[in-house]
Amino acid sequence: MTIEMSEVWKTFGEGHTAVHALRDLDLVGPQGEFSVILGPSGSGKTTLLNLVGTIDDATRGRIEVTGIDLANLDVDGKVKFRRESVGFVFQFFNLIPTLTAAENVELVADLTLDNGAERAAEVLNQVGLGDRMHHFPAELSGGEQQRVAVARALVKQPPILLCDEPTGELDFETGRMVLDLLQRISRDAKQTVLLVTHNAAIGEIADRVLRLRSGKIVDDVRNANPVDACALTW
């Protein structure tokens, strides 16, 4: 299994002011599964992603990702884990404005690869931006910028992609294009995708839909026939 979480709690604060963002959560996710995590604001969706990506630590419980017990990682170990095992795609693109699309992607590629420039060009072609790779973020549309962000996450070929509201800032058509890209990546490259959203319709494209409420998984459904993202409507 790529992801195994057992009796995981995440608590912020102490005493009477303590907030339990996740409560006794169990989750097992196999390699190559596309999972959509739904829930209202404050339900613990982003906290779950942050724990899997070692951006934050669990208060208690066990989290194992790609066979690594995250509790055993020190600061350097977490940096290495994020560099090699996880790709992040956020709602806001977080591109460096003074670098071209290719340079934004190559910056990440160079951390783990010897052929960073070559790999950056390859993955930008993969996301349909081969003719835009030398443009700066301000010269790209919102959808193009998000595809650069996806390329940046993909360039090191991580086994897991963590996507936090990746279509939140996009119009419908552009958002559907990004979802189609993520769905194809999961299917073709067997990469595990965890995608957080408040848009329930997006769950139709997933292999699995998890619903969170008050830090607990209240529903866990597998789709026998996921909808192709290019046919999605909402």
C-alpha cells in the first residue's frame, strides 16, 4: 500500500482551546488509486494532506507512506521524503514570477535529477505546454499556470500527488482540463493521487471518494465506473 494511516489524531492547541482537526482516522490507499476527499471547510481535508506530505506531524497515531514510517523522520529525512516521494499541487499556483515556465519546473527537477532541463521540457510537453515553456507566469493564463504547477509536481516522478483544491481558482473548462490531466496521470503512470475539494461533482472521476466531517471519515465509496474528467459537468 502507498498510504497507511492508523488511529491518527491531529490536535491544534491544548486544554479547553484544543481543536481536533483529525480524530482517530484510519486510511489505506493502494498505489495508483485516484481518491477525491470531500468535506466542508474545517473538516480536516487539508490537514490530512499536510500529514501525508510531512508538512505537519500527527499528534498521535501511525502514518506510513511508500513503506516509510513518517514518525521516524527527522527534519532532513522529511525534506528528502518530500523531495523524492511527493508532488504538491495547490489552489494557488505558487510559481516564481521571474522564472519562465521551464525554469520553474527545472528548479524542482534539478533537486533530484541530473538531466533537469531535459526532463522539464519533457513534462511540459506532457501537460500540453511545449510551445509555452519559455513564457513567464504573467504571460500565461490561469489554466496554463496550473498546468505548469502540475508539471512541477510531476517532474521528479513522485509516487504520490497531493492536490489541494487544484481547480479552485479556475473556470469550469480550464478546471476540467486540469482534472483530465490528473486523471490520466493516475491511470497511465500508476501514481497515487489524493485530491481535496469541496466540489462533490469532482468525486465522479475518482476511483474512490472519501467524505470527512469534523476530522473523521464518515463515508468511503469506491466508484466501479469513474467518469472521464473530460465528460464531467457541474
